Amino acid sequence: MKTTILVLIFTLVSVANLFAQTNPQTNPYPQSGDPLQNISQEITKISKSVQAYNKSIQELLEKFMVGKGMQLNERQQKLLLGFEVLNRAEQRLEILQKFQIELAQKEGEIKTRLGQVEEAMQPDNIDRSVALVGTTRGEEMRNGRRQTLESERKSLQNIGAQIQRNLSQTNDELRQAETFVFNLRRKILPQLEAELSGL
């Protein structure tokens, strides 16, 4: 009975180690010059590993627990619970990392568009845009163009401020999640190794 439980724990650790390791030779995503794209590719790779890991753990638990009537002692139940908590915490960390990347990309897009709008608001540029239309109502057209650009600038500034607030909050949550996952790994994995030492 103890051997079966230890085999289960050993298999869980083996699966965890398998998905924790990265092999650069099997990287399907070539590195590009864009750091955000590289990070996004790494996150995608991690996501696939986590999904495969979750599936393996689920199949393993079903195989050893559902049909076998295996009984776990309190310590072993806590270890399995800890493993599940670690798994959920890693999923949350992955979601936060993706959200952080998306927010950073969106912030970059907003800043780029804001720069374009502010450039278009220069008096010479407004005059040029109206001159191309060829109208006798030049001043009215310039005022309308200026108001449109001003409205877009305010909207972009508001969106940019909201993104910055969300990004700051996400960064805080991400730091906390990273610390939690790190501490949980450091606490659970040695206990699993100790459980396996009797083999």
C-alpha cells in the first residue's frame, strides 16, 4: 500500500519535473527581435505545458484513486491538496503574465496613436489637411478638424490612464503570485522528495 502511494507521488513529481524542464532544441517558436513577441511565445509554450500537465495529473489521479479504492493518510492528502493548490496558483500566474503583456502592448498602441494625433493637431498639419479638401469654408473646416482631434486625444489619454492603473495593479498582483508560487514550490517539493526517500 505504501509502495503504491509512493509510486503515485513519484509519478506526480516526475510529471512536474518533465513539464518544468525546457528544451531549446524543441522550441517551435524562433526568437525574434521583438522582446514582447518573444515573451508572448514563451507564455504560449508555458500554457501548452501547463495544459498537458493538468491533463496528466487528472488522468493519474483517476487511474490511481477512482478504480483502486486507494486510501491516503492525512499527510498524503495534504500533499495532494498542496499539489492542486500549486497547480491552480501557477495557472493564475500564467493568466496574470498574459494580461500584463496584453496591457503593455495596448499601452504602446495608445501612446503611438496619441503621438500621431498630437502631431496632426499642429496648426500647419491642420492647415494642410484642410487645404487638400479645397473648400471656401476653410476656418470652419479647421475648427472641426481641431475639435475632432482634441476629442480623440482626450479619449486616448483617458484610456491610457486606465491602462496604466490596470498595469500597475496587475504588476502588484503578479509579484504576489510569483512569490506565492515560489514559496509553495519550495515547501511542497521537498516534502514529496521526503515521501519518496523510503523507496
